[in-house]
Amino acid sequence: MPESVRARSLAEARVYLDLVVPGGSAQASVDEVPGGRVVRAGGVEVLVPDEAEQAGTTFGAGVSELLDAGQWVLVGATYASRALESGLYYTADLSPDPERFRAVVAEWSLAADAVAEALKFLPDGAGELPREAFWTEMGRSARDAEPGRFTRAKLESDLAFFRQSLADFRRLHPGNAGKRPAE
């Protein structure tokens, strides 16, 4: 019987699968079921209730129960790294591809959204994420290796940097936001 968990959004389900299943969400199937969708990959099923998709946020309302704070920080860093690299290639291209533009925008947006998810684990007034916000080996290892990465100041700084990088990219490339590639 497959492992079954519940996600707050389809995006959270896909990130979860990317972290726990070899091959990740690239091999996932999505099926409509009464009351939502089930995303399946590598013996794992993730239920995404219909009401979860109505939350209006990328990864869902409330605090994640699938990914811990450390994982969210690592996910944010991964998307930011991809955005930096993709943005450099986009800028160097003499005939920029609108799809590549949208990919860079999505990567910066997802980087910021992932860090915002980690910030949800911070109690009011706390200067750093509490130990109980790290329940996976991946999250605990990240915290142990770089504890300074998990302070309020660092997370807020990363969030501001990712949002500013997104705004700067859009400002520097205003003509490509809505273009579609030639068919």
C-alpha cells in the first residue's frame, strides 16, 4: 500500500515528491478524486483537497506538515540558484525566449515563496527557528551545518533579496513579460 499524505497545494505536493521520491514529481501522475486530486509517484500518494487550491498562495495556507523549515530554506536556495543561472543565460541571449523569461520569473517567485514558508515556522518575537521546526534528516542536517541560515534576520534578508531580484529582472526586461514564442 502506498504512503499517503496530505498537501496544502499541488505545488507543495510536487515539491514534497521531489524531495522524497527518486525521480521526483517529473514521474508523477495526477488524478481527480472526489474532493480533490491525488498526486502519485514512487509509491507515494499525496492528496490535495479541493479547498487547498483555493487558498490563493503558492504552497498553501497555514504551516506545512509535509516539509520542515530546513527543507523550505533549501528549496528556496535551489530555486534562487536556478533563477540566477537562468537569468544570466536569458540576459546573454541575443534573441531572448519568452518561455525562458517566464521560467526565470517563476524561479525567483518560488524561491521567495519557499523562504516565506520557512518564516511561517517562526514564533512571534523569536529570533530563530525552533528545533521542533526541523523534523527531517535533511532539515536537521541543514540547520546543524549552518545554524545562522535559520535566523529571522537571515530569512527576512533572503526573502527581500529574492523579491528584489524578481523585481529587478522584470524591470530590466520589460518587453518580454507577455510575449509568446512564435508558433
